[in-house]
Amino acid sequence: RPKLFTSTFSLRLFPLVLSCMGSFVVLSASCRLFKECPHPDEKQRAELSKRLSLDARQVKFWFQNRRTQMKTQLERHENALLKQENEKLRTENLTIREAMRTPMCGGCGSPAMLGEVSLEEQHLRIENARLKDELNRVCTLATKFLGKPVSLLSPLQLQPHLSMPLPNSSLELAVGGIGGIGSMQPSMHGMMSEYAGGASSSMGTVITPARATGPALASMVDIDRSVFLELAISAMDELVKMAQTDDPLWVTGSPGFPDKESLNFEEYLHSSQHCIGMKPVGFVSEASRESGLVIIDNSVALVETLMDERRWSDMFSCMIAKATILEEVSNGIGGSRNGALLLMKAELQVLSPLVPIREVIFLRFCKQLAEGAWAVVDVSIDGLLSNQNSAATSAGSNLKCRRLPSGCVMQDTPNGYCKVTWVEHTEYDEASVHQFYRPLLRSGLAFGASRWLATLQRQCECLAILMSSATVSPNEPTAISQEGKRSMLKLARRMTENFCAGVSASSAREWSKLDGATGSIAEDVRVMARKSVSEPGEPPGVVLSAATSVWVPIAPEKLFDFLRDEQLRAEWDILSNGGPMQEMARIAKGHQNGNSVSLLRASAMSANQSSMLILQETCTDASGSIVVYAPVDIPAMQLVMNGGDSTYVALLPSGFAILPDGPSIGSEHKTGGSLLTVAFQILVNSQPTAKLTVESVETVNNLISCTIKKIKTALQCATPEC
């Protein structure tokens, strides 16, 4: 009987043992992945959730909790070290004070006279004077930074607090190494994160080591953080001045744009502080200012978006190819973004292969000007890099663009809007830009303030509409649930991001540029290739991307309306099967009809052929327009429209980018039309190991030239001059 009881008890415990073993395997797998990659992307989280039979949100929250736990442990360890160092310094301080009260002669042991101070005490006095000067300099910076005087506390007043971290101290601004993200605003602020794919956190203020990558970036860690703060404060003063000063700093009546403001460079050079030095030889200047109302909860929500590199790049996805925070120098004062200072790197793009990527390394500084008024400024650190070692100097010399103090000043208004004044000031090397786009860049229509503000207004209007569209609009062809809309919008956002990556050739995607692959490729056509192997959301195989830009004598609005019209699609699209397409579903993203995500169905050529679906996103504002589309599988889209996960829906995007041509700067420049970029991504072989053939490249090239020819013919502009 005792043996039987033991056996029965073991059998009862057997499921519990299996459960514990399973939990141990899950924990071991998660910990192993956390050591390799503490910040997994959506693809890694999806794979881990599939392996562990867990929900993706559980995996995401586990990694967030694990990071918080690691940072808390690091903070406790550093606090313990600081306490030990504080006790040591306190003991030495008391010893030195006691020795200074009763100085003794080291030779005879009698009381020392005033002129017989030891060499060690002389060194201490010199060091004390140096530290006082440093403290005065930092407090002067902090006073200018905070907008109010900072009292100098005596050592006796500071001693009781030395063993505790000082996250809100003004001295922290000069020391650096502060990380963490403050709490985020609700409502629309949460919608920005959800629809833009950003990540939120409320970990509060934690101490993290400085982040830097690469030899040149590692050298930036050696730069004194007070120098960063000094440059940021000077840039903030210049931004506010440029945003609030009118004539004579800003004048109107530039050629081609009578109502557009342009910078008076003579006045600017006379009144500016030149915080990053004089303009390099061969560079040209581009400066613009624009003001407008943005529909958003408040300026704090916009500040949070600008200070988060993921949500910032998602908000301006057509302009920012890639954005990275290299280091958080300061995360703000009192739990807010006031005083937050970031060292960032970004790749700015124009959707055309004829305009190179602008790579900039800059400081981003945020300051609260008054109640409900904020400012965020960017400024390049080229001048600081030139003072560092050869690696940093080489990295700085390779930069073909630098941002002078640029950014926005935000002011809350009582009607639920936020007034934004955007200033953009850049100096860049124009030699690598095609002649077609030089007037556009100089006028500020490509990277200027009007484009940044117009994109911000369009995106915020989209978020406001999505928040208010709890019920189905009567104008929508097919009723789609809120979950279906979210899934469809995420799929469209991924499609547009992949389209932009295939045009700009940034480092965000691994593309290999083909130079001289075949003699039939035109000089203005960029052809790139990459191999897709087991990547979610993409068909496996060899993918070709081809893009080119042409000038057409058609107004941008007319060209955009033609390309987005499903009834006229057969005039240029070979996927339409020679007939008009039917709009099956549409999600409005703005009050204008041109901002929407649509699902189109092509007519079947025969009774045995199933009709094909095309997912299309169209965006337009005062600065330009895009039309992006991709063929999609019917069962996959049915799953997406029912609220399913769109991560694994395979698509290859193609489309158009439309920009207005800039004012004339020469007799040979054509005006009064549009700059049209055409880009295609095609799967040329389903085997990733297959070699690229000349025939595949020629096929893509012929598709581009044929599409451009059909568009010009349909718009009756197929003339020799265009």
C-alpha cells in the first residue's frame, strides 16, 4: 500500500512537472534571444511566438518587462557604486578640512605658517578653483537653458543628497548618459503609435549607457556633453528667432512663387551666430519657412512623435528613409520632454533615382517655451566632428549635406488645433543632383518647410478621420470593420514603405545596384536587385527594382487624378486586362478624395480566369502625390479585411511619385509641368539562388519605358520635347 500511494502521487504530479519543464524551455528560449537581440522586430517576435505557442503581444510585453528589469538592476548597481564612491569622497573631504584647520609642518611637526602650505594642498586648491569655474560655466548654461537662475548650493547643502541619483539636476545636462522615455499622451497620441507602427513605453527615468555604433560614431562619445548642450541652446535661440522674425530676415516675392517666403541671406549672415561654421565651398543654400494649423490633441503629442525616431520616420515615411538615435544625451527635466537632447542620424529622401540620399548626423533638442508652446530644433554636428580624431573627421567630410538650425515651433490653440511654424535651413552639395531636380531643391519644394508641414497636416488629418470613423461611411463601397481597417492600413503602409525603399536606394533595405548590366538600360534608369529568402510579407526569389524620373508637361493635380482613376487604368496598366477596374473597398484617409486606400478588382479575360485584386494607396497634399499599388492574393485579402494579421501577406509594390517642377534657374529648364517617377518591383525568379539574366533586366526596363509612353499618349503629351 505505501508503494501504491507513492506511485499514484507521482502520477498526479507528472502534468505539473511537464508544465514546469515547458515553462523552463520557453524561458530559456526567450532569455537566449534576449541576450542576442533585446529589441526584436516584428518578424523576430512573430517567429518566437510561433515557436513558443504564445501570442505576439505576450512576447512583446515579456521583452519590455525584461528590458525594464535589466535597466532597474543596472541602476541599482550604479547607485551602490556611487554610494561607495560618495563615502570615500566624504571621508577624504573631512580629512582635508581637518588638515586645513590645523596645518602642521611636515619637517618639524610645529604649526605651519601661512606661506608654508604643502605641495599636495596647493594642488587641491588649484583643482578646487578649476572645479568652481566648471560649476559656474555649467550653471550659466543651465540658467540659459531653463530660462531662470540656478542657485549655487554649498558643499554642505549638497552632501546629504550625494548618495542619491539626480535625474532632474541641471548638471545632468552636461554629464550625459541619461536614457528613458517619458509617459505618452492618450487618444490621438496612442493612435499615432498604433497606425504608424511605433512602440510606446512608460519606464520613466532610468540610467543607461551611451549608445554609439561604428568607429566614427564611437569617437563622438569622447565629445564633452556640455559642448552638445551649448550647440543645442545656440541652435534653439536661432530657430525661435527665425520663426518669429519677419522682414527684413524673411522676404516674399521670390521668382515663380510670389507668396512664398524666402530667407534674406545677407541679413541672416549679419545677425546669425554661425553656430556650425561657414558654408563649405561648393555647397548651395536652401531655406524656407511655412506656418499652418495641424489637427492634433496638443503640442505635447506632436513633441512625443518628433522625439521618437520610429514614429517620426513613420509620420514622414515618404521623406525619411531611415532614422536612428545614436545617443540620448538628456531625456528632459521633471519627467517631461523639456530639455530632451538626442544625437541622431537620418537619411532623407526624394522619391527619385536622380536625387541622392541626404545623410545627416545632428542634435535634436526640445524646449518648452511657455505653457502650451514648444520648440524642437535640429542642427548638424559637423563643426564638432572636425575637432575630433581622423576617423570622425573623415566621416564628417563624407557628408554631402548639413542642417543649420531647423525645426518647428508649436503653439496650442483653443479650437483643438496646434499652430506650427516650420523652418528648414540646409546647405548641400548640388553637383550630384540631376538638372531636372535642382530648381525643385533650391526652391524648398523637395526638402523645405512647406513639404514637412504639408505631410504633417495630411498625416494628422488621417489619424483624426480614423479615430472618428467608428461607423462605416455611406460612401464606402464595402463595409469593413474597424479591425479590418487597421489590418488593411498596416498592409498599405508596409507596401508604401517598400516602394519608397526601392526608389531611393537607402541603407534601410539591402539592394544591390546594377551598373552596366546591359547596354539597353538608359542612363537615368536605376536598376537594383536583391534576394528574398524566407522573409515574411515577400515572395521568395530574386526581385528586381527599376525606377526612373521624367518631366511631363502636365500639371501635378491632373496627372495624379489620371493615375489614380480606376476607370482609366487600362490606358497604362497591363494588369488591368484591357478594361476598367472596379473599386471593391475604400478607406478614406483625408477629406480629399485622393487620400485613401483602395482594393481594386481587374476584369477577367475569360470565364475560367479568376479576377485579380490590386491593393492601392494614394496620398496627395500641397507638396506632391504618390500612387502605390501591388497585386494581392484574394484569400489573403479576405483574411485581412476580416481583421487578420497582414504580416505574412506577400506583395511587391510598384507606383508613381509626382512632384511639381521648380522655378526656372536657366534657359534650358522646363517649367509648368510635373516631375514623374515611375518604379516597378518584379519577381524575376522564384529561386533565391538563381542568377540574374540580362533578359530579366531588359524586361523591367521595357516595362518602364512602355508605361511612360502609354501615359504620355493618354495625356496627349507624347511630343519630342517631353
